[in-house]
Amino acid sequence: MKRRTFAILLLLFCGVSARTDDKPSSNPAKEPELRLELLRRVKTDQEARMTLIAWLKEHGEGGTVKLDTLSAERKAEYEKLSGAVKKADQENTDRLGQIVEKHGWPSNTLVGKDGSHAAWLLVQHADANTKFQRKCLDLMAKLSKDEMSQIDLAYLTDRVLLAEGKKQVYGTQFNFTAGKWEPRPLEDSENVDKRRAEVGLKPLAEYVKDLQSLYGSPSKK
């Protein structure tokens, strides 16, 4: 029987914690209460994910865990923690859908740069509704660079393309395979660092080091 594994979502590397406190944005948002709501929702998202990541770091490898090797106690712990992530994702996706329906994509002007970034992280984790992710990506792509982080746009672009069965273009999405981190199917891999630099992303090799730092070095397991 094929072993069941779980891979945590790997999209926590854009300064989320530093950019999602409740301090005023440098440019006042047109919708300050909406901004604060988005930041609070991201805080819930991150707390649930980081708790699960810490557990996976202790009991798994590379952000994955083999469920059929766990004791009943450990499996119950995993199900509780992963359930909290799924619950947060569902609630945040539902609410973000309402926000987008009313306001369009939450831009820098509407909710501040940190609020717009928070909205991005919520849709990045809306994998249960890939059509909604595509809708948001299309809305974001229509905004000017002053209204939308190009790094955020790159991450969601890769996410949506892979969900649609295509290749990613910025190399933001990885799998942990055979003891190492490997980018998921990637278009024109020879020039990926050039494309990453154009939107403000660090080179792919440095991104791999971030993954290893977050989840622990596989060689030390």
C-alpha cells in the first residue's frame, strides 16, 4: 500500500510576520478597518501553520510526515493541528471572497501595502478553490506595480499555473523528494533566476536554504 504523506504549504517566506502587525501603514488605507481584519486573519493563519510546521519539523522530514508510521497519539496530534490549518483556510477563503466581490482585489491604496500582502497570503492558501485563486490572480495582474507587490503576484502565478496543470515560471513552489528540495515543474529553468530578479525574488539556491532553515536540514535527521 502506498504510504500517505502530508506536505505543508510552502509559502511563508515574504516577510509575513514582519508585515502583518497592527501598526499604521505608511500610506493611510482607504479602508482601515478592512486592513486590520486582513491582518488579524493572517495572524490566525500563521499561528496555525507555524504550530504545524514546528510539529512536522520534530516528527517528520522536509515538511512531510508518513501517517501510517505514527502512533495513535501522534496521529491525533497531527489531525488536530492540520484541522486548524484547514479551518482557517476555509474561513479566510470565504471571507476574502466577500471582500473581493465588494471591492475587487484589495490594493495598496485600499488597505495599505501590508493589508494587500495579507490578502495575498490568504488567497495563496485558498487551494480548495482554485477557480477563486485564478480570479484573484487575474484581478491582481491588472493592477499597476504601485498597487500590487510583484513578489506576491509571482508566488500566486506559480501556484495557479501548477494547479492548472502547467509549469511554474518563478520557481516558488517546491517538493521534498529523495532527501532534498526540488522545484515543481518549471518553465525555462536556465533563466529562472533572471525572472526571479526582475520581480525582486532572491536566487533559487538561496530560497532552498530558507526551506532548509524552516523545516530543518534533512541531512541532520
